[in-house]
Amino acid sequence: MISSSLSIAVRFFVLIILQGLVLNNVHVFGVASTYFYVIFILFLPIEFNRIVVMLLAFALGLAIDLFSSSWGLHTFSCVFMAYLRPTLLRFIAPRDGYEFNAVPNWHEMGFVWFITYSSIAVFIHHFIVHFVEAFRFSEFINVLGRTLASTLFTMLLLLIFQLFSYKSNRN
């Protein structure tokens, strides 16, 4: 339990620093941004309490907002994503349910399950970020385009991360 809490804390701070110092400055064709820090929320163990996940998401979003000077944009998006996470996990649950201490990742849950889960969650997060940032219904098509581009870019980084984070069970 202590090692998993320590791992979560380290991941929290590393992602904040990575996003704040590097990824906030990466924009593809002036349209797509990456908000890679959302993997913190995505990879929390499935049985985590919704309130704990929302509090962690609040702290994560607030830290990113401090780096980005975005006045609550990322905080709102992270908390909203964290709030919807248990519903999404229930909606795409395997027939036999989840194993105890399951972590939602590609290697434990399978590629199709992981792509479904992460792409829906990332799309929701990115849509909220871009929609609140634009704050106009007249910009809906622009927001949708930026959301799709940012989701694809973030998903590409997420899949690359998953490829390099594979832990073999072989001794």
C-alpha cells in the first residue's frame, strides 16, 4: 500500500513538472495541444473512491493551472473527468468485472478496452478544456476540431508511453 501511494505521488509530481515545463509549449500545427497529465487520472486503480479521485484531480488541475495561468480551466476539466470516470469504467466493464487492485492500462485490460476507455476519457477532458476556453457556441466546430486533434495527439503519446512502460512477468 505504501509503495503504491509513493508511486502515485511520484507520478503526480513528475507529470506536473513534465506538463508545466515541456508539454505546455508543444503545439502541433497550432491546433493540437497535448494534455498528457491526464494519464494520472486514467491510471489510478479502479477501486479508488470517487471522492479521492476527484480530490486528486482537483490538486492536479490546480497545479497545471498555476503553471499555465489558465484560471481553473484544467481544474474544472480534471474534476469533471474524475467525476465521470467510475461511470465510464462501469459502462465498459468486462463481463466478469474487474480484478481486485486492477489498474486500467493496456497490458492488464487489453488493447481494445484500453483504447475505448482512454480515448473517451481524454476526449471528454479535452472537449471541456477547449469549450470552456472558447466559451462560445459559435466556435463549436473549431472547438470540436481542436478537441479531436488534441485527443489524437495525446492518445499517440499515451500509446507510446504504454509501449515503453510494459513490465514483463518473466524472471
